[in-house]
Amino acid sequence: MEHLELFQRLGLALAIGLLMGVERGWQAREVEHGGSIAGIRTFALIGLLGGVVGWFGQSAGPIALAAGFLALAAVVVASHVRRAISGEQNTGVTTEVAELAAFAFGAMAAMGEGAAAAAGGVVATALLGAKDTLHGWLRKLEKLELRAALKLLLISVVLLPVLPNEGYGPEQVLNPYKLWLLVVLVAGISFIGYFAIKIAGPRIGSLLTGVFGGLASSTALTVSFSRMGREGPGMQPQLAAGIALANATMLLRLWFILFLLNHRIGEQLVLPLGCMAVAGGICTVVLWRAREEEGKPGAMVLSNPFELGMAIKFAALLALVMVASKLLQMWGGPAGLYLLAAGAGLADVDAVALSMAQMGGKSVALTVAATAVTIAAFVNTGVKAALVAGLCGGLMARRIAVAMAVMVLAGAAGLTARWLGV
């Protein structure tokens, strides 16, 4: 290792220690001089020590690095014990753990992992400075919300990866991994919507979740928001606006993907999907203003941010629809393409869209492929209205039915204009 490179690595180790020391020193700025256990100088020296030991460990082996770390740990533990025996009130171990982290980052910098060491130092400093914010979040977090988060992590991080990612049933249409991914998606959308509304407020939160839901799964969001609307009737206008926005966002996302995969079919769908998206945006504004005209809504009771049972039922229903769609395809052949699009649209637009993107301009005429995608979008839009009617009903169902009808009519007008070559 050249001397210049060594100086650079030791300089980074020193800088990491200084950064963490500045934060610790600022936290203890009111403490009498000499009263704080570790400040700028201490952390800077610890970072530099880690750099020197890391450099030495490259030639002497990992035992030298371990010995240096254990020696520092012994000093830190002894200092902590002394403070506890002396009767100091604040005997937490945050600063002590930060000292060991500064040593480790310094060693990483000297061993050539400068980017990771610098990133770790910045993250550690940010965590040290976010004490009040993190504690504030914990004070606001309810036990039900914590348990819901753990359940969501359990079904997504633990269970999802072990499911077989292969098809079963008619022409292998049922994929356990993809079906359970849908369960996770439905539960996750509900979870995001719960906290978006709780943190940002019911007015802003519903729109933010509508955008995210449209990018992920507008159907999942419709199911989640319908459940919320049933629990809190006073929130139905905001939730209806969120559903309309989610469907408009979904259509824009769908067109963008199609244009990337097959720009010719994307050009064919500019008018039908574009008209539907614009109509959805207008309906969102109208529903939003209707909320303001009705005055302040009643309080919304979100009893549970995690509805696994409803998500599973929803996934089971979609599995049945997928099997039925595949059987229709097997029975109808090429002549049943539009019927297949309508059947598949009951569950998902993406499957039809991706198929037409591959086939459009090749085995299927571009106009036919674009029409099939539009039919699937029409049917899927109608399904959203049916879901709201079945899961929530009432004024929210009537408003969504009108909004979805306007979107379908706008799409039909766009498709007709496309056929006429406008």
C-alpha cells in the first residue's frame, strides 16, 4: 500500500470518528467540561485507532484486529461500570456502542472498504441524532399496529420465499408464489393506507395511497378502501376519490409498460387508455370537491391495519377467475380472444396486456390486440365498481359506479376514434 493511499484511508477513518463525535459532543454540550464520557476528541481518536488497527491487521492477520477491538471494548465497559458505580443517572449504552461502531468503521476504511465505512458512519450518526424522533414514533405506535407489522413481515419475508414458484392446474395457471404475493400485496396496500391516513391525515393520505395503489395494484387498493369505507362512512368521499385516482394511475402505468414493450401497440392505445385516465382524473377532482362541500366527515375508525382474512379470500376468488379464464382460452381459441380479454379482465389487466404486447403486430393484428387490452380495462374497471358495491355499498358505491361508467364511456369514445383513424 502506498503512503498516499494509507493517508487517505486513515483520513477517512478520522473523519468518520469526527462526524460521530460532533453529534455526541453536541448532545452533551450543556455538560460541564470534562463531564461527558466521550465527545469529539474521543470519537476522533477511536476512529483513527480503528484505522491503524485495521491497517496493521492486513499484515498481522485478523487476530490483531480482534485484539484491538477487544481492548477498546474492555476500556468502554470499564468506563461504563465506573459511571454506574458512581451513581450517574444517565447510564445508557448508546454512546458506548457508538464508540465500538466508530472503531469498526475506521477499521473498514483502512481495509479498503471506504464507501461502506463512510455510509455506515453517516447512518450511525443519523440514528444517534434521531433519538427524539424515533422515541416519538414509538410513543404513537399502538400495540395492534406493531403486531400487524410483524404479521405482514411474517407472511412476506418468511413465508413467501419458500412457496413453489411454478404452475399447477389447467396449463399450470395457478402459481402458489404469485397467488401468495397477491395476498401480501392486498395486505400491504391496506397497511400503507392505514398509516398514510394516520400520518398525513385522511384528506392527503387517501390520495397518496391512491397513487401508490395504482402503481402496485388498483384492485387491491379498491378492496382495502372499500373495507375502510364500510368501517368509517364519514370517510367515503375521500376514499372514493382515492379509488378513482388509483385506477387512473393504473391506466397510465399500463400504457407506459406497453409502450416500452411494443411502441406500436402503445400508439394504438394512446386514445382509449388516455381518455380513461383523463376521465379518472376528472372524477377524482369531482369526488374530492364533493368531500369539501359536505363538510367535516365523521371520525374514521381503523380497527386493524392488517386484514389477512379478506386478502386470502380475495386471492382465492382471483384464483378461480384465473382458472376460468384459462379454460375459456382453451375452448375459444383465436376466435375467443375478445372473450378471453373480458374474462381475464375480471381478475387482472396486466396478464392480457403483456400477452398482447408480445403478440401485437405478429400473430395478432395491432388493432385487435389494442381492442383486447381495452376490453380487459373496461371489464376490470367494472369489477372495481362491483367490489365497492359488494364490500361497502351505500353512497360510496353509487359514486364509484358513476365514476367508473364515465371512465368506460371515455375509453369507448377513444377506441371508436382510434378505429375511425382520428
